[in-house]
Amino acid sequence: MILELPEISAIRRFSADDLRLELACALYARDRISAVTGADIAGIDLVSFQCALHERGIPRQYSASDLKEDLATLDKLFPA
């Protein structure tokens, strides 16, 4: 996908990587994408994306499906 932006001096000071991260954070904050998808869009690992969210004051959203995945992982790691 190619995103064309107007030639505005305020935008020129940002690199493509900066804009991808800002877009990913904004979409995540609006609950439009997951953290994993945000990290993929930004081209960084999940922990770095979570740090970027924290730096911007965007709280981590923890859903019921996140909990299910975490519990399933714990069951695999520590079987009863």
C-alpha cells in the first residue's frame, strides 16, 4: 500500500518509519487494530510497540481473547 501525503513542511521532518509508528499507535488507541498488528505496521517488535504506546500515554488493552491465549500458553508450559 502506498500512502501519499501532501507536501507540508510539518510532515517532511518525519521519516516513513516515524509515520508508520504514529499511524499504528493511533489505530491501536482507537481499538481498530491489535498490538501485534500495530507492531507489524510499525515494523518493530511487540515490546517496542508497547513502549511506544506507553510513551504516548496509550493504555494497553487486554481483552478476553488475550486472557484465553495467555491461559492456553500457561497450560502448555505448566501442565497439571
